[in-house]
Amino acid sequence: MSQPMRQIVVSVNGTEQQADVPDDMHLLEFLRETLGLTGTKCGCGYGACGACTVLLDGTPVRACTTHLSRAEGKSVETIEGLARDGQLSPIQQAFLEHEAFQCGFCTPGMILEVCGFLARLDGRVPEQAEVRQALRQHLCRCGSYQRIVAAVISAATKQSRSA
Ligand code: FES
Ligand code: FES
């Protein structure tokens, strides 16, 4: 018996994408396998590690547990969409400057979570404890947490100065 299919229309990194996909497809599979956007990582596949985090209409979500139907007509942003004109986004740049990664596997999900977190703060620079709280459900096997927190505070400070 053939698999039930559905048509999906979703904006990904500012480009409208239309595709016929299996009815039970999740957002992570769509991004990585249908669109070839492999910057979004699959760590656990069941919502526990945060590696697959992307923005759905500006809100961080776990792509591995987000059914693709939830993205219908909405806007998805992935790590591939953050740089502008060849320039890293301020958060990406801060991660680089603070060497806030080793293998980098957790990094795209961390950065997208931080995008949503800093947007919610609306220009306020967070305390370290707030950053840890915001990233509490993101796992980094390399243990780069201290540098990640420093990078987030640095990015927030720069953003507040330029606001
Ligand atoms: S791969 Fe989605 S939370 Fe781990
Ligand atoms: S940098 Fe390797 S898992 Fe976080």
C-alpha cells in the first residue's frame, strides 16, 4: 500500500518551499532530507538534546518532534539562514570569538535557541543564570557550556549597544 502524502507550503530562510511529502513527516526530516539543509542536526531524535532546534515563526522548536503539518504556511529559520551578505550573524560571530564549541554538533541548535531567547529579552543583557536556564535543555557532549554562556552574554551586550 502506498504511503499517504500531503502537500506542504512553508517558508524556509525566506524562500517559499512547496513539496509533496509523506503524511507523517517531521520538520527535521523535511529540512535535512527534502531540502538538503543539513546544518540542523539530529542528536537524539526524540526531543531530549536540542540539537535540532530551529525557529518556527520566531519561536525555538525541536524539529525532530515537530510534525511538518505544524509548519504549514509558517516561517522556518535554520542555521543556514542567519548569515547576511556573507557576514555571520552577531550570535554566530560571538560563538566563534569565544570558541564556544569543540565538535560543533550542538552549535546550530544552541544558536537558534539563543536567537529566540535574546529576541524575547528585547535588548536587555541577561545574567549568566538566565542564559543557563534558557539553554538547560540543550546538551553539549563536549562540555563547552562555560564558553557558550560567555558568547551569549557577549552577543547580547553588543546587540544592546547597537540598539
Ligand atoms: S534531535 Fe531533536 S531534541 Fe535531540
Ligand atoms: S561542541 Fe560538541 S556537542 Fe557541543
